[in-house]
Amino acid sequence: MDEHSFSAKSKPWLPQAWDREADVVIVGYGGAGVCAAIVAHDAGAEVLVLEKAPWGGGNTGCSRGGMNIPSELPGAIEYYRALTQGTVDDDCIRALAEAVFELPRRLEEWGAELESFPQEPEFPALPGARYFHQWVSIARTPEQKAEQEKTGRAYAAHGDQLFAFLESQARKRGIRVLLDTPAKQLIQDPITKEILGVRAERADGTRICVRARRGVVLACGGFQANREMLVNYLPYFAQLPVYPFGTPYNTGDGIVMAAEAGAKLWHMSGCELGTFAPKAPSAELGVGVRLERQLPRGSQAIYVNKYGRRFMNEAVLLSHRKDLFKVQQFDHDRAEYPNIPLYMVFDETQRKKRPIVGVHMGWWFVHRLHEWSADNSAEVERGWILKADSVRALAAKIGVDADALEATVERYNAHCASGEDSDFGRLKDWLAPLCTPPFYATELCQPIINTQGGPKRNARAQVLDNAEQPIARLYAAGELGSFFFPLYESASNIPEALAFGRIAGAQAAALSPW
């Protein structure tokens, strides 16, 4: 009788046999997971990573790639404290601030070449905001630099470049990664509550049991691709079509597993939204194909609701905003969301000008799910964008009142002529009339960048139970139970993921094997 059989008989919660073993088992191979793996390996632990998707990267790998790094540690603590508004204890605030502050140095120790870019803080009125004025990223390629010089807009190297560097470090160390292997359940001692391993499933349906001799790190992201969770925790999504802008594999698995193990959840209503996306391609591809972060200057385009009326300043930057989007406003007396559904309406001049979507980030772009045409003509042919010879005919195609839509376009064009949008304050430089037929429309949906909620963790990345006590041998990092709530500073989830991934990997590797 081998030791595994004996253990299984004396402790029936253990598997009859272990299919895989490692000192540290990491669930999720994005930014947090790969950093946890590297640090645990360098601490002398044998590491195994389980990843649900066929590729690594997660949300890190399809992000803009920038990391908001504070210029001073005391200022970072002050600002993080202001952002979290009493929802996070000071030990955790200090741990994050210290880890993020030293992150560039840690990456350079691994051989990363970094660049920095000036950036305005998201909430300049908050204490400590002045210390958040730079983004750091992996160095741009010569091609990116040349392209950006042409446009006059410098931006960070993309998230797939950051993950490619991190993955190269994992490969150099020979870290084992099982792709297409979603974790299904934590294996827990019902008496001590310590986590002993993970039950997972291979792509062919084979169930495996993975022993974690020292600890498990959950780094498997949020729940932006789980509509039931979105509706339960963010109820206005019940009416608005929602698609993940990042990985479609983030379906809240880590939340379910941690909760089953007794974890306390926090920050569940926290999420990061982006600007709108055309609904038809998003539905077909299963991920949000997002518009530009804001309507570009001088665009011949407006947003209208189901009544054919404008309802917002279309040029407002929507990414990561915390005030209520106009589309989320509920009319209590009429028991409806008057701005759902909503449509982007534009003319022939705008159609020819540029792709209506942003083409530098997102899961659909990184994984080449579709090559958007430069003049949107292919998308018109595909039926993703509707076309009509007149505004009235376009109204019939999208199902709104023709008189109302025609009046809306006429009023907007009058604002363009006067140089003042008296309805919604769209600035003069952003006003351009819709006057060149044919006219176009596409229904819009809401892409969600990521969620922030999940198992609560402490400064050591330990997952806490409902009594605020650590669950033995269980750690979490990344957006699964993120630190950021209720406010979020742009480009902060990536450095948080890398920083807490490092903490979680070091802590798990330091444990004695069971």
C-alpha cells in the first residue's frame, strides 16, 4: 500500500491518488500568476501553473500595457488611502504602495528595458495625487516609436509585449504550465481548513488532482465574462448587453472556489468600464470590440437612445469613470432605462475617415479575431453597421422614431454651425455636422474592462475567511479580490497584479511542505 492510498483511506477528503504535484500551484497565467510563479521558483519551490485558456496573458496580455508607478512612497500611501476610502486597512495599503514603488527595479533585475510616459492622475483633487504622474511600460519597438511620432501621441508598449517578457522569464526557468486546464475546486482539509491542492480538468475532459505541497495561489481574474454574476453584483447590466473587453475566460471561477473554501468576499460591486462597443461584432466574437476611448476630435457622429434623441456629450472620456454613465440612468416613473438600447449614428465622411473602433488593444485585437477595415466598409458589408440613404430611412432600420431622429440630427448640426452645444456641452473642436449621405448606425453595448471583487486578502496576499483569519496555504493576487475600491487610478491593476503576484509567490514558497 503506497502512502497516497493510506492517506486517502485515513483522510477521505484526499484523492485516491495525485496526478500532479508541486510545491506551489498557481491558478491563472496572467500578469499576477506569472510573477507569482517566477518568484516562487526563484525561492527554491517547484511550481506548476494551471491556465484555463489556450494561451497565457489574461487581461494583462490584452491591456494598454502601462503601469502607474508613484514617484514617492509616502505620497503613494496617501493616495491609495484616499482611493480606497476606508475599505482597506493600512497594512495592506502600505504593502501595495511599497511593492508597486519598487516594481520597476524588480523588473529591471529580471532584464526588462522600461520607458516612462507623463500622465495626469485620475483624481487630481485627492491627497497624494501629485505623486502619480507617470506611466511605466516595457520599451516600445522601433515600429511603435515611428508610428507614434507620425501621430504625435506617445503611448505605452502594449500589454502583450509586457506579458511576452514575463513569459520569457518563466520559460527560461523551466516553469511548468498546463494550458487548457481550468481549476474546478480547491482540495481542503475540513478540520484544519488548510488548502492541500486543486482539482482541475484537461481539455479532453480528463479530471486531475494536483497536490500543492506548500500552497495555492489564485490568480485567475475576475468575473467580467460571467453574465449572471454581473447582473447579481451590478444590476444595471440586466438591461444592457455586456461583453468582456479583456479575456473571455474570466468567469469568476476563483471566486466560486475561494467562497467554497470559506473565503470572505470584498469589493464585489467594483468594476472598470470603458467606452461603448458596436454590439453586432461584440456578440459575434464574444468580446467587446470597443470604440476609441473617446469620440475623436471633429467626428461626424452622435449617440442616440431608443427615442432617437441624444443623451450625452459623446466626446467625454469614459474609461474608468466612477460617475454614473448616462446610459445607466433609470427613469423610476416610467420604470425603464430610457437610453437602452443606444446607437452610434454617423455620416459618409466619418465612415471613410478611420475605423470606428480602437485597434491597439483588447482580446479581439491581440488574438486577431477580426481585421477591422480602414474605412469600415467591410463591416458595413457584414451587416455590423447599417446603411441608409437618408436619416429617416436609417431610423426605420434601427427602429427609432423617424421624426425624432431627423430633429435630433438637425439640432445637432445647428449646434455645429453655432459652435456651441447648448444641450450637452460638446466642445467646439469636437463638433462636426452629419450632412454627407449615406448615413450609418450601429447599436452599441457596454464592454467591461475588468471587475475588482473577489476573496479578501491581507498584506501578505493570504486569503481571509469570514472571521478575517487567513485560510492556511491559500493566497490570491491580481484582479481576483483587487485592492482597488471604490476608486481606481488608471493603469493600476497591472502593477497591483505584478506586485501582489510577487508577494503571493514568495509567501507560498516560504511555507513548509505538508
